[in-house]
Amino acid sequence: MTDEQKFERGTALSIFGSDRKEDFMALVFALAIAFGVYIFV
């Protein structure tokens, strides 16, 4: 068989329209959590 399998990234499960926006928001949340841990612990 010569049919190529395409990799599904699961974008249907994302609440964001683009992967770049999703990655940026994940970075913002990670920095906010790290900042909160640094300040309150």
C-alpha cells in the first residue's frame, strides 16, 4: 500500500484556533504558576 498516514495532532480537542496561540498561552500559564510558587512558597 502506498497510502501515506498523516499524523493527527488532535487540534479538534483544542480551544484555540492555532497551535502558536495554544503554545503561547501554555507558556503564560507556566510562567504564572512558576511566579506564584516563587512568591508564596
